[in-house]
Amino acid sequence: MLILWLSFFITVLDQGVKHLVRSVMEPSSSFVVIPRFFNISYVQNTGAAWGMFQGFTPALVLFTFILLVVMIRYRRHLLTDSRLSYVSMALLIGGSVGNLIDRIRLNYVVDYLDFNFGGWSFPAFNIADSAICIGVGLYMLSQIMAEKAAQAKS
């Protein structure tokens, strides 16, 4: 149940913020939140992370759908019996669904979090992207912790 509710919360939060960005900003526009560090920038990303695979929206939709089916179908094999493992899966599902909705409805993903460090600019991203990255990190951590626990028992 934790996976379902957290996935739903991430998806709704992601879609709500994206709707707000689309409602109040023009594509490719930006406003400064913290000078020389953080902007809100409306980016229409037709690719995947960091703009890779631009223009491959149908393939990205199919890939995401297959990935979601595999994660849900094989969750018992993929997850350890820990809250951290469940949270990681919920973040992965919620983030994937958030970006999948954009790709299907808009034919692009709305990115808006735009960080700059001096002269270096990180590609814009969104809440769904953040959830996916954190979910991957937590999943790896949960697997490491499960392995260490299994070694300690033997």
C-alpha cells in the first residue's frame, strides 16, 4: 500500500507543478529565483534525461510502459523486505508515470528546475526526474543493505 500511495503522491505533485509552469510561463522562458544559481525555466524536452534521444517520444513511451509493467509484475523479485526498498520502487513508479503522462498528452516532458553553478549549467529537470534518480539510488542502497544483512546471518 505504501508503494501505491507514495507513487500516486509523486505523480500528482509532479503533474500539478508541471501544469502550473505551463499555465504561467511561455515555452523557453525563465525567471531567476536565486541569481547565478537557480531559475525556473520552461523547457519542452522531447528526449530523455539531459535531452538525450530527442524526437524518440514513441520509443520512450513504449520503453517506459514496458519498464513499469516489469517493475510491477516482478516487484516481489526486485524488492527486499524493507521500507527503503518499497520507497525506492514508489519513487521509480511515480516518477516514471509522471513523465509518461507528459509524453502521451503533450509529446514532450515539461522540465523547469534549472540550476547553474558559476559558468556551468545543469540540464533542466522536474520532480519526476528527481524521484527517478532518488529511487535508483535508494534501490541500490537497499540492495547493498540486504546483501550485508544476509552476509551477517551466514
